Amino acid sequence: MRRLGILCVVLPLAALVAACGCSREPIERDRVEWIAMGTVASLQTRGTNLAEDVPSSAVLARALSVTKDVESLLNAHSPDSELSRLAALSDDEVLESCDRTASVDASVRARPCYEAAFALAKASGGAFNPRWHGTNTLDLGAIAKGFAVDLAADAPPEGSVDMLLDFGGNLKSLRGIWRTGVKDPNGVGFAAVVELREGEALATSATYYRGSHIYDGRTGKPVTNGVASVTVLCDSAMWADGLSTTLFVLGPEEGRAFLEGAARTLVGGRGVAALWVLSDGRQAKFDPDDRFLCASVH
């Protein structure tokens, strides 16, 4: 399973408001980007200059540190990473190792990501599978970016500046409401619009740029179920990240049943919404509170 590119685009608020027939003065924004975990990460603020606002600078410093730490711990392509060193262990042994390894601080910090990945694999019948490469392997690429976002957002920012974290399309609002467009896989516009409220996260799995590079963890083969993208809204970036891949593999019918059943135990009382866009342009939703709205932005 892989996560591809920057899959969810944060639109200028004025453009979306205009599309709805309203008008509003554009708000000054600042955005800092860096390369991390094989993708582009960013912190975006609204109404201030990042370099001049002390709380924003502190959040940026934390985000930079977190992405560096998580990449060193959970990099499946590095033989020196903790993930690679633990790959030959069973799931239970990995979790036990986190509690007794010499590098206790690092492992304890990463334990929630291992735990969530193994639980999601079991609950989904292997559709999500951190061992999809085979035995003695571990790959958390479909959940680690979201985990890093949650870590970076763990300390509430001081001040009153609106902030949005984006790690390769894994979004989380630290403060404020951010209106976001979900890309139309079959065109240049947007399939839907969603308002990301403070504390909420959004993640998308899709085949926009690199073809069928999302794999069914049960077979190890590319998914061919007619799904072009899945976007998940949740208050945890880690679960939004992992669920978007899982629901891509399961497809709309099986995916909705999963969200109504086994997934409730995993995510607890968190509200989850999901939008599937199919390769023929049709949409399917699991959206009890109507969070995904139709869009006609091009």
C-alpha cells in the first residue's frame, strides 16, 4: 500500500466563496513548505507572517522536528530505521519490544502507530496490511504521515492565529475553519468541498498521478475495483490516513459496512465521513452529517 502525492488541495477561501455566490475580502496567508517523509509538508497560517509570529514559529519548529523523528523511526526503505529492525518480529512482539527496547523514548512514541496499523489490519481482514510486501517486512507508509500530523498537532498552539498542517495531503486544522476541495480524478475541477473544522483531519488515497499503486493487502496486487479516490474526514489524522487506504481497497459497499461495524470499535466515538469517487465519475458516501458538499469549481 502506498500513499501518492499531494492528493487534497487547500483552495483559496475567496475562490470557493465566490463559487457559492458569496463575496468576502481575501485573507492574507503565509505558507512554509519542506520535504519530509518522501513528500511535501507545510504549515499554513491565516492573518499573520509565520516568521514574525512567535507561536506560529514554535508550531513550525515542532512540525519540522516531528517529521524528522517519525521518518527516522518508520522509514521502510532504511535498514537502520526502527521499523526495519522490528520487521521480522510478530505484531505482538513488535508491541512488546516498544515497551522494553533500549531506545524506550523513541519506541514508546511510535507505539500508537504500530498498534493502530495492526488493529486496522485485523479489523479489515487484511485489506489494510502493513506486511503486504511479505513476511518479515513492515510498511507503515499508509498511516505514518497521519500519525506524524497528530504528533505535530498534539500541543495546542498559543495565540489566536489560524493554522493548517499538511503532510503530503494529510491535513489537520490546528485552529480555524479551512474550506478544502477534493480533487476530481476525472477532470481539472473538484468533486466536493468540505469545511475542515478546528481539530479535524482529512486524508485522501487516490491514483491521480502514478496509476494503480494502491495495493490490496489481501492479495498484494493493485486494486482494480473502479475506485479513483477516497477521502476520509476524522478528528485523528492517523485514522483518516489509514482508513482512506482501507476504504479504497474495500470499495463503497464493503467500505460503508466496515465503517458501520468494525471501524466503530477502532475509532471510538469519533465522527468519520468518507467520500468515494469512482473512475466513471460517480460518487458514494458515508456521510451522516453531510460534510461533503457538491462542488462545481473548475
